[in-house]
Amino acid sequence: EVIDASGQILLPGFVDLHTHLREPGREDTETIESGSAAAALGGYTAVFAMANTSPVADSVVVTDHVWRRGQEVGLVDVYPVGAVTVGLEGKQLAEMGTMATGAAGVRMFSDDGHCVYDPLLMRRALEYANTFGVLIAQHAEEPRLTVGAVAHEGPTAARLGLAGWPRAAEESIVARDALLARDAGARVHICHASTAGTVELLKWAKAQGISITAEVTPHHLLLDDSRLETYDAVNKVNPPLREASDAAALRQALAEGVIDCVATDHAPHAEQDKCCEFAAARPGMLGLETALSIIVQTMVEPGLLDWRGVAKVMSERPAEIVGLDEHGRPIEVGEPANLTLVDPRASWTVRAKELASISNNTPFEDMTFPARVTTTLLRGRVTAREGKAVKRTGGP
Ligand code: DOR
Ligand code: ZN
Ligand code: ZN
């Protein structure tokens, strides 16, 4: 088969280190199948499925199920993220070794949605990670600083009467875990960096030679808390949308490599969990199908990244962080590869109803963005083309 790619940009398949698929437990909001279709349409060939499912992915039974189901669907490689602790509020380390050596070969552990906040537990997790060559991803939220918090602590939340989520909730954990990683001689990965202060701490830690990496979401690059004026809970997310100055610092940090990569934090929620009062709504927003376009708008158009840089932050760096070696190395002639084709001249308007995700909680509804993924190939097989996921025919 010949694919006409004239006028298009050829990129390595994107890797998302941070996706919430809701299987097992909330298949009414996303399944491994619907989430895989969304990922393929967004140009992704690998996604890391976060551990806060129900049951929690704290055992090999769950992590191997997620991996196998992803392979069965065949649209994207779904790598399960194991939970660091037993249960999300757990006080006890999960048996990471069993998950790491199972069929899924779990390589990243997190309690995303919940910070690993006991410092001794975090320290032990880092030591473990060091021994077994897995990565600990930290949600970075000091829970004692976010009791009741629903929005960024600042003038907007104060005026709107929304309980504030301070920057220190994130930054204190980033600082702490940088130091714990230093002492343990281990690596730590910071999920969804959201403040200018986190950028400064990452700069400092990297300059000390600490093995720390970080991701940023498209929504924290583009949006800020001025969005909250309407009280529309589609804009409620953890960590919260910050101020415009934070978003600018995050864009600069991504351009400079202080923040290593983009991750979506794709977080589907049902209509009934996003309606009514801001405080009662669940946090999180869709991200897989809009990520590339938002990176083009926020990073490529202002000249902060070129297309080479897009390949780096969407594919090569995230692949490197988790040790996926098929990305970022030269592809040999005739070798089946993970590739994404982007039409840089396209422009499209987001309509939740037209997205593959079961849920509709996109904050970008009715917004028009540049550039669009036209084709995705997973090991040489087309998984998405012209806005449609392409299911595999025949056996696996
Ligand atoms: O906004 C968020 N939603 N942040 C998280 O940390 C968890 C996620 C979810 O699972 O919905
Ligand atoms: Zn999180
Ligand atoms: Zn998350």
C-alpha cells in the first residue's frame, strides 16, 4: 500500500505517559477499546494507562488484564501503570516485582489521582524502582494542603468563592521527591507540572544532577484560571488550571527541555459527574484527540518548538523515560514502524460528539485549532486514517 504523504509532516508515533482509561470499573465513561481509538486518532502508538481504576491496578491480575485487552484491541500499545501502594489510599507498598515481571512487564508505577505522600513510603518505592529498573511517577499533591480545594489559589478563586489549591501543594512534593531521589540514587518522574515554581525546582534539581523528569499537559500549556468565571466544571482538573504566567513558564520550560515531554492526563468523566456544582464535580478533562493540535498552537506557531522538537516531546523523550527503544532510533528500510502523519495546514473545530472517547468532557468544545493527525501506523499497520480508527481484520 502506498500512502500519499505529500505536504504532510512525518513523525514517530506519539507516546502518552499519562492516560486514564476507565477499564476496569467505569466502562460507561471509557473502555480500553474506546480509549485506544481516541489514542490512535490523536496520533498515539503507545499510552500508559493510569492505575486509579476500580479495582486499582495494584496487582498483576489487573495489570496483565489491561495489557492483554489492549493487545486484543490492537489500536495502540496500552502499557498499564501499576499502583505504588495497595489500594489508592494504601499505606503499604504494592508487590511491584510481580507486576514488573508479568506479561505486561510493568515499567512505571504511580498512584495517580493520589500522591504518594508518606515520605518513607516514597523513599522505599524509589529504592525499589532503582533495584528493578522501573519508574516512579509522582502525582505531586500534598493532600494536607488541598483539603476541600477545587481551583487554583489566587485572585480568581477568591473572587468566585472557590476553595484554593496552593502552588505549594505541588512544589513541596516536587522539592521533597527530588531530594529523596537524590539520596536514593533513583529516578523520579513528576506528573503534570503546573506551576512556574515547579519549573524553577526542576531546573535546580537537574543542575544538581538529580535524575528527575517531568511532563506537562496540553491544557496547562493553553488554559488558565480565567476559564473559571462561568463555573463550568469542564474546566475542573487536578492540578488546577493556574495563572497565565504559570502557563507561559511551562511553555518556556518545555521549549528548553526543563520539562521533558507532553502527557495528556486524558481523564474521561460522565455527564452526571461533571454537572451541577463546581465543588461536587469530578476533576479531569479529555486530551488524547486534541493534544497534537494544542501543541502546534501553543508551541510551534509561536516558534517555541519546530517539528523536530514536536517529535522529541511527543514521542522520543517519553519513550526514553520509560525505556521503549523502538522510538527515537533510526528506522531501517522495510521495518514496520510506529508513525504519525500530520497535516500542518489543516484546521478543525472540536466537537465532543465527534470524538471517539465515550465521554464528552473536553474543555476545547467549539474551539478551532491548527494541524491534524491524518494517519497513524502501529508497527506498519494503519490504526487511524482521516478521522476514523481502523480496526484490525482477522486474528491478532
Ligand atoms: O484531573 C484529574 N483527573 N487528575 C487526576 O489526578 C486524576 C484524574 C482522574 O482520574 O480523573
Ligand atoms: Zn494526577
Ligand atoms: Zn492523571
